Amino acid sequence: MTLITTYEVIARYVFNSPTFWSLEIATYLLLLCYLAMASAIRKDAHPKAELVVARVPERARWVIRIVTSVLAFSALSVFIWQGWEKMMQISHFGEKATGLLSVPLVLVVWIIPVGGALFLLQWIVIVKTYVDHLRGRSPESKRAGE
């Protein structure tokens, strides 16, 4: 995706010869990132801001993680719902991409609600570990008590 976008910028602004395919392909590749969100959170590889959290006591840190997760659930739920609505609208009207590939958009847009749902399910598992940690039932706390 980065190479395609870089190529487009150079072609457009250096050689004054924009491509007709780069935006469409880069957009499709970006949508594929939604499918990777669940894997990223499972591996704890998602971006997060730890500046404030790292400076508070450990118990407060876990509470902050749970509270921010609940807020994220709300935003993600709207994202999934709106993605589903858009997918159903596109499916109903049979919209197609207007670019190079001219594929039915429903074949592309399904990634938004499905990727979001996978992300939400994985996040529920992570938040359960947060709650278990607060209750003293995490694997780390069990090992410490042995």
C-alpha cells in the first residue's frame, strides 16, 4: 500500500502523470487491514497510549484499561452497525466500483462489519483477562500466590 501510494505521489507531482488505478488498489488494501485488527489485539500489537497509564498504580491501570475498553466497545459497535448498514445498502442497489476493477462493492465492503466484529470478539476476550486480573484470577497472580 505504501509503495502504491508513493508511486502515485511521484507520478502525479513529479511527472505530472497520475495513475488511474492506485487509489482504488490502495483503498482495497486498506480495507484488508480491518481483518487484521483482531489478530493485532490478540497479540497485543495494536497502538496504545501508555504515557498516563504507566504513571498510575497497578490496580488503577487495570481499571483504566477496562474503562477505555468499554468506551472503545461503544465506538466499535457503531462502526460495525454503520458498516453493516452500508453493506446492506450497497447490496440492495447492486453498486459497483467505478474504477479499474469495477467489482461489486459488496465484495469489498463486507470487510468492514466482519473485521469489526472479529475485533470486538477478540477484545471481549482481552477485557475478560483484565477483569480476571483485577479479581486476582489471572495466570500471573496465581503464579505469585504459589
